[in-house]
Amino acid sequence: MAFIVLEGFSGTGKTTLARGLERRGWVRLRESAHALPDHVPVAERGDTFSDYSLLGATLAYSSTISRMRRDRRLVSEGYLLSDLAYSKMRYELKKSAAYPSMLALCRAALSSPEMRPDLYLLLEAEPETIGDRQARKNNRDRSLTEFLRSRYYAALAEVHSELGEGSVERVHTGSRPSVTMGRVLEALRRRGVDVG
């Protein structure tokens, strides 16, 4: 069965799409930031300790992924590489020292075939759409720093290259979830993924 990852900057529709796939029978793995207590800082407020906490929340899905992917379709809102991209940016800003050790840990985790996604769907949206969605998020989940917005996709591409994770399909998300879901399902079918 399929294990896919939805990647994209905050506000590109990862949670909405994952919920839509969940309604179609997929098992949804929540984004690590949503799985942590509210007092753990994320986005531009993150630091070394929150980077490790975010990675830990993602790695907590290891058992689920390795066992359930045999007979269930899994969709993850972000994954190891998403955590690494944010950690890399915070490392560049000197807000976190976690990136080098996190990179080594993720490399080790992805060396197990059970932990490697079949496909990464890279979600992209217009700045206005992201801005509208960011405005509806709570303060903890907002990514307001221009550096993060402008650097995210390049940092993510660098992490993909560094770890040899090349199975990526780009999907443009819009303001209408039904249209975006249609695009996602078409991208999955193109890649031979049974969408259910």
C-alpha cells in the first residue's frame, strides 16, 4: 500500500488534504507541530529543543508506518524532511544547533525501506492564499518571518538532495479544497498510487 507525504509551507493545505484522504480511508499522521503540546515553540520561535521535540514527534510514527503501510494507505502532514527544512533554516539563523545531528538521525531512519515514503507531494500556493490561511491560524502556528517564507522551498530541496529523496510531485493548491483534492488524486494516479 502507499505511504505519501504532503510537504509545503504553512498554509498550503496539508491538513485539509490529509483530512480529505482520511475520509477516503487513508490513515492520517498529523504534522509534528500539531502533535506537540502548545508550550513547545514552532516556526520562527523554534529553538534547538523544539527541533528535537518536532523530530521526536515525527519519529513516534515509525512503528505505525512500518507496520500499517503493508495493508493501509498512509498520508503524513509533513515528515522527516519537513522537520529538517525548518531545522536547517533555524540553524542558519543561529536559533538552533540541532540540524547536523538531526540530519544524521534522519539519514539513518530513511535507510530502512519501511520508513521511506513512496511519494512526496510538494504543495505550493499563491502568496495571497497562504496569507489568508496564515491569518486564520493561531499565533503559535503562524510563520510570519519573510526569511522562512522565502527560504523554505529551497531548504526543502536541499534536504531532499542531501538525503537522496527524489520521488517528488508538485501540486498547486488553490482556495477551493475540492479542486485541490482533484489535483492531488490525479497526481497520485499518474504515479500509480491506488487512491481508494
